[in-house]
Amino acid sequence: MRTTLARHGAAAAAALSLVLAAPAPAPAAGSAPPVGGDPAAAAGAALVAGRASRSPLVFRTCPAVEELSDPVRCASLRVPLDYARPDGPQISLTVSRAAATGRAKAPRQGSLVFNPGGPGGSGMPFPLVAGLPAWRRLAAAYDLVGYAPRGVGRSAPLSCRGPGGRPEGPTRVPVEPSAAYKAERLAAARSYARGCALRSGEALRHYTTLNNVRDLHVLRAALGDRKLTFLGASYGTYLGAVYATLYPEHVRRMVFDSAVDPDPRRVWYRNNLDQALGFERRWYDFRAWVARHHATYRLGATAEAVRASWERVRGAVARVPAGGVVGTGELQSAFLRAAYYDDVWPDRAAALAAFLRGDPGPLVEQAGPDPDPASAAGARNATAVYTAVLCNDASWPADWATWDRDHTELARRAPFETWANAFLNLPCANWPVRERQQPVEVGERPGSRLPRTLIVAAERDGATPHAGALELQRRLGARAALVTELGAGAHGVAGGRNECVDAHVERYLLRGETRGWRRTCAPHPEPAPVSLDDRATRAPGNAPRALLPPVV
């Protein structure tokens, strides 16, 4: 149903009902966040990176479990669990690479390292893009490098549940949660947080953005590069921005795709509130598209009429789960992908239409549980890493009354995803790690000068609203260029969706050039509608696209 490339990372994308999380309350007046966290950890990272530069990675045939074919090779990178104890317990991170082809008369420019976000996403399949025509020139100039960050996949995998700890469904998500339902979810969040502590122990506190940045610093050195060339998407933009703040002298070129708002006051609680509003806009965009294709789907000629059709389906599966496995929770998760990626719009619309005509098959196919045990395990792992990093990264409101008040008010304006977002992140209210990180004040430091950087973003992105790209540009300074895809909202802009955006990215990565402080691109074409008869002759679209591992 999916290509090998598109299949990688799909479990992580399905597991995370959002791409990043929300930010923390603002620091107290006069207490600026520390630039690099624990000085001992910073010193440890410098020591380990120095050692890595003298012991470069050795790449060999990838293990079969990675499903990575030639020309991709794999290696393991040893890093300390705790950088304040550089010679203490070590963990191994998996790394993948496709060596620069040297074709297209492009001089080799080192490594291009990719992070797809999450946190919890794996970049291991990224080097497979070397075989795609759109990547020919970049693959000629760069070693394309992916990796699984700490906690992800085989990189010291993090777990918060046992193998049988995740219900298979159907699950329920009420439109307006009652007090009893909220109490149930609060209890579940506390249980999940306890599970993270029980299964991870003292190691849990070391899964943070700051340690991810230190790991990236060591990876750069182990690749033999004095300076880092980096492509980060979604949470990967925050990772890259913190790296640029802490190690500006080691930055060569950086592309930030679909930028997280790095303002410490928004990391992470308040970013999630913004995200719910963004998803509401994209949910409208999907319904408006379906309405424009009423002749195909017969779901309504206006966005409000399409909403009514959606509510009919929602009410039906609330009473009797579709196929016995798709309740309102599964329905919500499947259609959240429509708020991320417009690639799935035709199939999601066809599934609704088929259900209302008496055929639940397409809906069960798209929203039902993944039958692959490995994918289910990957989903649990991705959720654990996502939760640990975001809960460790910043302070979250500890009292349920704050969550309840903020989300009740927000749900009046953005009902589609507000409560699902809240309940996903609720373990952070009772997180067992007492000392949280303080978010880094992203931006140029006095005396440092970042090289030219490039931000690309979609104007109507729901997962990372466009305001985050504007804030990141403001913080990175006058040498940070921003390219906006107008009128579009698919998450993850670079890598094959928009030729104009890709031209800016390629020009920058190959020649270091940006065309002005702020530029715009026309939106990529909307997907064409697919009738129920046409859909029966082809595989459904669950993967966002086939050029990059899914941005999560």
C-alpha cells in the first residue's frame, strides 16, 4: 500500500495527534533562561564531540530491521546518557547515510543531516531520497544523513507502556467531555506518567531537547564535519534553532521547515493552544474542499453542510463502532491527518461518503488499528519519546483547573482538536521528573554571528502556525530568510510538494544564496477529487507523500 520510503515513520506520525506540544508559562521576571543549561553538561558535550572528531563513524550494511536498501549504509554513534558524566553510562544512536554521488558536476559539500520532528520521529529512511530525481543535485553534493534521536527506534528506545498496554479500540472522544470523562482522562494521564518512570527509571530525565542538541553536535563531529548543514522539520526546527543558539560557530547552513515558535514563554504549553486554533483552520479548509467537490462526494455544497455529514458519521460510530474497531477516537485520529496533509483529502472524503451510503469498509481501512505489530510498537515508542521530551523541556501547569479553564474556553472557538490535544499532553501535569529544563532563549548571542539561514513555511499550517516562522526569523536576525507558501497549509513544505519552495531550498543548500528577507510562493495544486468508483481501482492515501519521511 505504501512505498518503502513512505512507510518509514508512519507509525510515529499516526501515534502523535500533534506535531509538537505546548509551551510553558513565562519565566519569572528577571530570570532569563540559561543559554546552555547545565555548564557541566555543556563541557561534557564539548569533550565528547572532540573525541568523536578523532573517531569517525564506520558505515556498514544496514541491519535488516531498518529496511534500508543500497546505497544506504548504517552506523552506531555512542553518546553519554548524561553529558554531565561524559564517561558514565553510554547509549547508542542509529545513523544512516547515502554517500554523495558526485554527479551533476557538484563538488562535495559534506553531510546534510535531517530531523523530521516529533519529537519521536526517526530520520533513518531519509537517505533513500538520494534515488529520487528531485534530489539529484543535492544527493550529488551531500552525504544525506538520517538518524534516530535518543529514545527513538533502536536508539536507546524509550517505553512508557508494556507490549499489551495500549487498547486496540474502539475508543471514545466526546465532543464536549463531561466532568466524569475528564476525571477518567486525568487518571489515565497520571498512570501513563507513572509508567514512564517505572519503565525508564533515572534515565527518563535525560530525554530532552538540550540533550538532543548535544547528540547532534557529537554526530556532526563524528561525520567529520567542522560545521553542520541541517534540514529540520517541525520540532526539528526547534532542535536546529537551539543548536544554532548554543553552537553558532559550528553552523554552516540550516533549513527550518514548518517552524515551531521558539519563544520560551510558549514552549510548550501555549504552543499547543495555538496549535488547536491552527488545526481548526485546516479542518475548515478540508471541509471547504469537500464542498467544492460536492458533485463527487455528495457530502454537502458548503463547509457547514460537510460538517453536518461529518457529525452524522461521528454520531453513528459513537453508537456502533464501524467494523467493531472504529469509534470516535479512531475517527478523530484518522481525520486529524487531513489537518496535517491535503494529500489524504480525497480518500478521507471518499470514506465518509461510502459510510453514509452504507459501506463502512473504506473508513475501517483508513481509521482502524494498524494490524502490523511492529507499527503498533513504533507508535507506542514515538508517543513515549514525544511525551518525555516535551514534559522534561519546560514547566507545565500542575493544576487541572488551569488546563480545564484554558481548554474549555479554547474549545468554544476550536472544537475539532482542542480536547484531544489537551489529553495527549496531560501527563506533563503530573510528570515524575522534578527538575524540568528551562527553554533556551533562541537567537544570536552577543559576539556571535550566525551564517545565513532559511525558513520555509505554509501560511495556513495548523501543526506549526505561521506566526512561529515569523518569530523564529525575528530571533535569528537579518540573515534569516523566510519563504512562505501562500494559501497552503500542508505540514512540511520542502521535499517535493512545491517546486518554487524546493528551488529556494536547493539554491540555498548548494550555493548558500537566499533571495530576499521575505519571499512568497504560490500554493501547490490542491488534490483532485477521487470518486468512490475510481478509489476502488487504487490504493488509498495514508502516507503524506513519498519524497521525505513523514514530518511528525
